[in-house]
Amino acid sequence: MKNTFGRHISVTLFGESHGAAIGAVIDGMPSGVRIDYELIADMMDQRRAAGSISTARREDDLPEFLSGIKNGYSEGTPIAFLIRNDNVQAKDYEQLKDTARPGHADYTGHIKYRGYEDASGGGHFSGRLTAPLVTAGAICMHMLNEKGIDIGTHIAKLKDIEDIPFDETNLKRDIELLHQRKFGVLDPQRSEAMIASIMACREQQDSIGGILDTAVIGLEAGIGEPEFDSIESELSHAMFSIPAVKGIEFGEGFHFADMYGSQANDAFAIDHGKIITKTNHNGGINGGISNGMPIRFRTAVKPTPSIARPQDTVDFAEMQEKKLTIVGRHDPAVIHRARVVVDAMTAIVLTDLLLERHGTLYFGDER
């Protein structure tokens, strides 16, 4: 049993939703990397619950760095940090002991950990554990930004409401715009419609999901490995560490099934001395390796499983069927908070792949 992701740079998670704290240890971090505390705070703010469209649980989510940083730069040793849980209400989950909440990991976690798991708020399975992932991802995001690489994600779809798509000719502008917005859509009018839909779900004691669309610009060609450690493999591995993500597609994804090869292939060309493709149906990846075009993928985020409507379930200790009505503080949607988690996990993956390609001296300042 392990809770570590990554090879050359790795992130190990610890903590539970209603425990004393959550946090992570980042190992393999090169020395001399400037820690951008402003970027960390900004990305943590994007993940933080706010307003009526999110859970009423409010946490400061301020990471406390315990090791690996001196005078604002990485030392090259493990970076350990924790985020304290101050606003906990474990009593909300007392009635759920031995009860399988539909859509949650209560039953599977109970089987895996033989009843020793902390079930309050989902314990280690909680979306609360995405907070340290965002902190780690923000450190990696700054490392990528220093190399001219940037990542942006918008809410492409909330149930049946669609945002305007990325402008392929102005991805840098669109990504910069998304970095400035708390609710990650490109069209402000669609933002209003989506927020209204989330509020309607709350009133109906239900929840809602959607699709996130991610773009990466500035990544050089030649990053990634064929087959088992392809960019698609690594990003998919990372995305499925986000609790609500249930699907991923790259480039045209499942739409390839509707295309001919003459339509799906990306023709090569030369633009100002640089090899490009005229289209980007394959999402900037050929043979599992970056081709220099923007990396494009979409992730499906399911509706929040904690809803206040009565549901059928079982008591797995008594082996009895029962009705369940969940109480407590829950999100009617998590997609608007999950988008920065997707950015963070993407940054961790790309930093790991770049370290594999170039080694530790690629990042950080030299003295």
C-alpha cells in the first residue's frame, strides 16, 4: 500500500479529511528552485470553497513548510509541508459508520483496510486531499513557467451548458485569462448560467458534473516515452488520482471513431523554421511523445456523490439494506474547484517527464 506518485520527482500524500492535518512530501526536487509563494496562494484560492456553489466547510488551506526550503529556494532535499484541518465536524459522519454512501469509497475502503480506516468525511479518500496536490503542483507550475510552459483548464461543459471553446490561435491569451478567473470559463455569460445551474441543484438536493478542457503550451517536442510511460499514460494516471474524475480523452479522443484517417491525421509543415502540424487532432502527442504542438486533453468530472436525497444502500456490518439521507456540508458541484487540481497534476507530470529528459540541472538557479 503506497500513496506516492511520480518517479524523478515524487509526491507522497498523508492525512485524512477530518484528521489533524493533511500534507505531502515532495522528493526529488532539484536544488535552487525558487518557491513562488504568490502562485501557491493563487492556486490554493482557486481550489478553496467559496460562495453558495461550494461546501459550507471553509479552511484557510495555508501550507506550512517543514523542510527542504531555505531563503525561498529549494535545498534539493525532501520538501515536507502540512495543511491543518481547523473546521472539522466529524460528528456529521457518526451515523454513517458501516454505511456505504452511494458513489463513495466507504465500502471499498472498508474492505481494503479491514475496518481500520477513518471514514469521517471520506478519510483519505476525500477530495480534501487535493489541497496538498495543488500546493505541490503550484511549485512545479512555477518551474514550468520559468521554461516558457503554461497550463490552463476551463469548464468546457456543465451538464448541458457549454463554454466557448479554446481559440487554438490564441491559447496563450485564453490561458492567461483563465488564471485571472475564480470560476474557470472563457465566456462570462456562460459562467452566470453555470452558477445558476449549480444553485438549482443545491435547491433540489442534487449535484452536477461536467467536462474540463486542458491546454498546455510551450512544451518542446520529444518529451515522454512510448507505450507504458507515454504522456497519455502518465497524465491519465495523474488525472485518475483526482477523486471526481471518471474519464479522459486526448485530442479528438472518442471523436476519432467518427473520422477517416485523412481527417484524423495532422499534416506536417514548416513555419518560420519550426516544424509544426497544420491541425492538432492528436493533441500534441504522437507515439506517446510530445510533438511540439499544444497538449490537449479533456477530463470528465462526475456529479458530487454526497447528495441530500434519500438513497438505497446497505449496512455492511449488519448486512442489511437501508435508506440513507446524507447530512453535513457538501458541494453541489466540484468541477469549478477541480480545474486547478487538473492544472496541478498536469504540472507535476510534465516536471517529472522533463527531469527524465534533461536531469536535475535543467531546473533551478546556478550559483
